[in-house]
Amino acid sequence: MQAYKDILCSRGADRYRPNHQGGRHNVRHSGAAAESPVDVTELISAVDAFDVRFPTSRDLDGSDAMNPEPDYSAAYVVVRTSGGDEGHGLAFTVGRGNEIEVAAIRALAALIVGLPVAEALADLGGVSRRLTGDSQLRWLGPEKGVIHMAAGAVLNALWDLRARREDKPLWRLLAELTPTELVDLVDFRYLDDALTRQEALDILTASAPGRAGRAERLVADGYPAYTTTPGWLGYTDDKLARLAAEAVSDGFAQIKLKVGADLTDDVRRMRLAREAVGPDVRIAIDANQAWNVGQAIEWLRPLAEFEPYWIEEPTSPDDVLGHAAIRRQVAPIKVATGEHTHNRVMFKQLLQAGAIDILQLDATRVAGVNENIAILLLAAKFGVPVCPHAGGVGLCEMVQHLAMFDYVAVSGSMDDRVIEYVDHLHEHFTEPVVIRSGRYVAPEGPGAGAMLHPRSRIEYGYPDGAQWAGRVPEVIS
Amino acid sequence: MQAYKDILCSRGADRYRPNHQGGRHNVRHSGAAAESPVDVTELISAVDAFDVRFPTSRDLDGSDAMNPEPDYSAAYVVVRTSGGDEGHGLAFTVGRGNEIEVAAIRALAALIVGLPVAEALADLGGVSRRLTGDSQLRWLGPEKGVIHMAAGAVLNALWDLRARREDKPLWRLLAELTPTELVDLVDFRYLDDALTRQEALDILTASAPGRAGRAERLVADGYPAYTTTPGWLGYTDDKLARLAAEAVSDGFAQIKLKVGADLTDDVRRMRLAREAVGPDVRIAIDANQAWNVGQAIEWLRPLAEFEPYWIEEPTSPDDVLGHAAIRRQVAPIKVATGEHTHNRVMFKQLLQAGAIDILQLDATRVAGVNENIAILLLAAKFGVPVCPHAGGVGLCEMVQHLAMFDYVAVSGSMDDRVIEYVDHLHEHFTEPVVIRSGRYVAPEGPGAGAMLHPRSRIEYGYPDGAQWAGRVPEVIS
């Protein structure tokens, strides 16, 4: 314990300076370095959690049928090592209750503080099971909601730490792991009736030969995006039509509209959007869980003439059988869901039941990179394209790595695949996404994408940051 | 605001004295009083949350395949009114992370503090939707995990408050509501493809004529219980055999054993238990989610000769299709689940998919009494018996009210229905359950069952209560 404190103090001077040089650390998983001794003196020294909230409700950005006034927020994690390195992660929430997520991150911290850094980063599969498997904390889910998202935030911060130390963007780090290293990251518990470890290995092995070529194409051409910016429910018709037309001229081949609050409005807005973008641009629509099963089927009938490409979250995210029933009735409109699908077991069933045409994984809803690898493998097994959910705070920055890894090393395809793009809050991130001609440019900077500028983290800190002080609503209690 | 504070101060003297006299308040729903003016001067003045933990891991009470060392805990709620009344509720957890649940309760408090008491208690359906529907807090579930359990704890405290003011046990309060009042309590969102409001009304109307007779029989005979006390994994063979034999001589017709950690142990323990109880006593077994789907089917084969009555939680609680697959393979062993089933949408699917023979609702996993009424109605629609999960902290005290209400006013039957019973921690409650000849005696005291003795709440308060001070493990952070 004394030794650990000594390390912490002696390294204090560069504690906040991330190490991007790579190679200084002997990391067990890094191929040539495998024979070198593992550094067991460097420990995970702290897991700091911050409540950061952006007052997006003031302009109705992000307004939809279920979320009329979100304040996009991050339960933000910084994992620190005694060697002075940092990894950054976050769980996305929409305002109130972000402090609960922060409390959950703090509860998980005890599971990893004190671990040797090199060992932990070389066995993130084991760390993942440690974070989701604590027998007492698990009760709070299990594997769902606040505690599961917290596990994801911490684990993603560890991935960010590893990527920074290897001086690679996360997508490239993952795409350079061997098939065996990748399946070692996955928890196959509850999965093997749909996907065995061997089947996963086979999928990854089959796509391995094309990795290098696809990575080159990705860097050259980027990854297709679609934009939700025009379609928020709170926007006027004029703003909708203008932003839809702008999206097309910016090169997007797909836009998305929020629906589900009022059918007359939806028909009018859908017509406006179709007129604005023309017949060849895809229009996805998103009900954000507003409907019952039968109601979804009825509501979509008058919208069909405008040829929506997919209907997203038509009903409860928990309703696997409901999605399957809707899908049978509304074809050729595709059914999409996933941003609230809380773990791999639910995704497994959505696929087994033939409930979805499009799988929308999210960077911070499930238990981080590892569970998302499981979900990508499930989707590949069932041949369902993954079109990640993004927007919010940092979701674009984070989830692009998963889609790009999927292209390079798992599905091997960009066909009918798009990453959601929403144009706000990027300026707060140290590696903001870059969109060019309707496509995500592959990030080349090190890390997993979630790092906020320290200035933003402080200014939007809740409730004491400059953006909030004096504005927090009074609560009677 | 000033007026509200005046009320609070003037009533301060009797703030902690629960009012059990009834009749003092004009409550809109109370039949004859419906014409009287509603008291709008009495407000919900506070929602206090407490972290209470019992160190059960010291004796391995409650040990099972997934929970080797639980410290049974309660995120405990006291709702207070400006008139000096109190309502008590709790969410059950198993130790670490109980503070997260407490934080969630505090976040929900702002939704009900300041409401007029009479209006809130007369419209607990509306309050329920308020607690689960807040557009920002909802994101943390939605309707699952920490935030949903917190909504249940707060709502159950309001039910306790109402029952105390009406001077009735909760089961009787519910059983005296009209069918229309009962369906008004239910949120049918996401349910109507399996159960419409009209169908629910029909079920309740059909069983209404027999209510009085059944209430009498319930009071006379009690409600069947089964005991889990013999079967914890951490117990020795001798202790298992002794407690199993004792259970039979105490009048229980069913016991339960934990399984799933080691097959050889399970076979041996199951044989011992069968020898101890004889051929006519039912032995349920409980794997606490330990298995994958195929593994469950394999594991149960060598246990079948001992005729287990049901297999509980064979796999992930989220795996509706997995439970259905297991059920098809292991009959005549029945499949039971529910203590971790996080909301009515999941129960709906378990029933739609034919995944369960036995539905095990829990008093604190879902959003309280209201959602459990929805679940009882779903079970009645599908003809599946409800055998509640209990044990933990106060779960027996709380859930008995739901089973008894089910008997009197919903299913109208006790056939193949049993409430779990575990013999620990009852002494901490002001209305501990009474078991006589293997049956729960119907409680007649007012309230919903969750009220802890103030002494216990303080002594087991975490981390500063006398039972914990000095014992809390040091955490590096």
C-alpha cells in the first residue's frame, strides 16, 4: 500500500498528461512485446466520475415523442493510472438522474482500482466479467439499466486508456486483434443457443483475410452516415424542410424524422420531407417507443405512401414479440431498434424472433465495447445489418469506432449500413467526428472517442458549472 | 409556498405520529366521502430515503449459485405528509450498490413532494405514470433496473400511506376497490396486444361476486406457503436434511433447494431432500440464472428422477425465448421465473410465448403495486398461477398482500399457488408475517407491510449504524 502511494506521488507531476508515445509500456497483448515482463508496479489509481449536463432543452434539440425536453448529459469517467495515464468514458443520459449514473460508476470503481494496469488492459474480457458479474451489484440490473450502463462507461474508459497507450484509434486497435483475442473479450453466457464461441471464431476467421484492404478503403472513403438533424419534433415545418434539403446537398443519402406524437402532423411532415429530399433519398422514421403494437401497425398505414425506409422503436424496447408482430405487418417498411436494448440477451432474441431488419447498437447502453462485440457477432451470424444509434453526447464520437471495426473485421460490409449523425455538441470533444459528403471520416487519433475538453467538463458540470449555476430548478424537499 | 411551510411547522409536533384513525381525511375514493370536499391543504412534505443493510453474508443465509454472499438490504423510503402521516416502502437489494438505489429514490422525490395528499392517494394510477414516465429519468431504464425499482419503492410507500389512513391492510384495501377503480390503476401501454382494459375489467367483474366469501376463507385459513429456508447452497448436507424434515413437520407442503453450482452436489442434495420430505411434498429447485439454455436442459436430466416440481430461473431472466425452449424440453418439470423480470412487458411476453408454468412476481422489482396488478391480470388472462418470490428484506411482508388480493379479487383461486417463505429478518418489521401450519396468516394491521422498526433502521443503517460502524471494508479510491 505504501509502495502504491509512493508511485502515485512520484508520478504526480505528469499525472494529467496522457501518454501517447506507445511502446513505453510492456503490454502483454501487443504481439512482439509478449515476451517482455509485464509491468506490475503501475496500478489503476483512481476512477473519477463527473456529472456533466448540456442544457439542450432550451432549444428543443433532441425533442421526440417520448423525450420532449432532454438535457443531453454524460456520467463521465476518467480512469487514472499511477503512471499518469488516463482513459475517458461516459454513459449518456438525458438530464435528471445523471447523478444516479455517477453514483453507479463510483460503486463500480472499487472493482478495478488497485489492479495492475498492464494485466487489466491485457485481459479486458476478464475485467468486463468482473464489472458485470459482481454478485451484489448485479442484483441492481441484472445486466440492465443504470448499473449496466455504468459498467459500460468504466469499461469504455479502459478501452480508451488502452488505445491511447497503443497510440491507435479504437477501431484500428480492435481490427488488429486476432480472432481468438476477440472472442476472448466476449461473455458467451446466455448466448450459445444462438451463437457459440466456435461460430464467432469462424465468422472472424472468415473475414480476416480482407481486413487490410477494407481498412484502406475505410480510410480513403469513410463510412456512410445519415442525419437526424432535420427531424426533431420540436422544429417548425420550415426548419424541417430547409434542413432536409440541406442534408441532401451536404451529401447525405438518408435522413430521419421523429414521429409518433400526432398522426396529422406526421403525415404533413413526412410529405414535406419527401418533397424536400426527392424520391431517391431514404427517410427513416423514429417513434421513440410511442406506440402499442396494434397502434404502430395502424399509424404506419397512412405514412406508407411516403415510403419510409425504416420505422425505429415503434414500441417498447423490451417487446421482442411485439416488434416481430409489427414487422410481419408493415413490410416493406423495415423495423429497427436497439438504442434502448439493454443487453446481448435481448439482441439475441430480437434476432432469433425475426423481429428486426436493422440492429441499432449504442455505445453506452450496454456494457461497453465487449458486449458490443458480442452484438456485432450476433448480427453477423443472423445477417442483419448494424446501423448504430448516435447523437446525444459523444455517441457519434464513440460508436463510429464500433461500426468501422464491424466493417473491417466482422461483417466486412458497408451495404445498407449507416451510422446516425446529429450535428450538436461535437465541439466539446477532443476528437470530434468529421463528416465529409455524408460520410464519417475514419478517426486516426488515439483513443475511443469519449474525451471531453476539460474546459467543457468544468463549464457544464452539474450543478456548479458556469452553465448551470443559478439555473438549477428549485426542488421542494 | 409560504402557506405550505406554515402548515408544515404547525403540524410539526405530531409529524412522526402515524394516523391510524381513518375518517379524519376526506379521501375522494372512499365511497361515502366522495361528496365531501377534498383536503387540498395537506401536502406530501418529504420523501426520506435510508440505506439499510443486514450483514447476512456472515452466515451465508441467502447463498445461491449467483449470489454467494448477499447482504440483504433495503433502500428504504418514508413518505411524509404535512399532516404528520407516514407511508413506508422499500426496494430490496443484496448489499453493494444499495446507495445507488437510494440516490434514485431521492431523484424521484421531486416528482411527488408538494402534491396534495388526498388527490395523490385518490389517483395512484396517475401518480404511478408520473413516477415511471418522467421523460428524463425514464431514460435510465426505461422501466427497468435501479430507476424502476425506485419508482416501486416510492409508490409502495404511497400505498402504505393510503392503507394506514384507511386503517386497512393493503390486501383488503385493494380487494375492496371496484373493478373500474382497479383498472384505472393500471398502465395498459404496451399491453393491449395481450390484455385490453376491457378484458381486465371483465376478469375483475367476473370474480367480484365471490370476493366476500373468499376474504372470509382467507382470514380463516390463511394462504399456502412454501419454504426456502432448508435449501441455501452454503448449508451443509446435515443442515439441509434437518431443515427439510423440520419444514414438513411444520406443515409445509413444498420446499425449495438452490441448485446450479455443481451437478454432483445437486444430485446428492436433491436425493437427501427427497428422502427427508418423502414422496408427497413438492420440491422446487432454483438455479438463479446459472445456466445457458442448452445447459439447463442437460443439467435437469439427472435431477428428474427426484421429481422436482419446478425449475426456477434456469437462465437469464431476460430470455423469454430461452425459457420457452427449456420448458418444451423439461416437462413435466414446470418452469418458473419472475423475481428479476423487470416489468409488465416482459411478463406479457413470458405468457405470450408459453415460456412459464408459474409466474413469480416480486414486490419490489417492478414499479410497485400498480404494475403488479397489471401482472396479476395478465396471469389471470393466460391462466398461469402466480407464486410470488419472497424472502430478502420485507418481501414476505409485502408480497403476501398481492397474493391475497389476487385470491380475493382477481384469479379467485389458491390452487397450485404458494407464497415463498424464508425465515429471516422478520423481527425487524412492525408487522412481521405470521406462518401457521405452512400457511401465511392474513395480516389485519393497517399498511402495506414494509415498515421497519425505527430501531432496526438506525442500527442497520449503512455505513454508520452500530451493526456496520468499523466493519465497512476499506475502498481504495
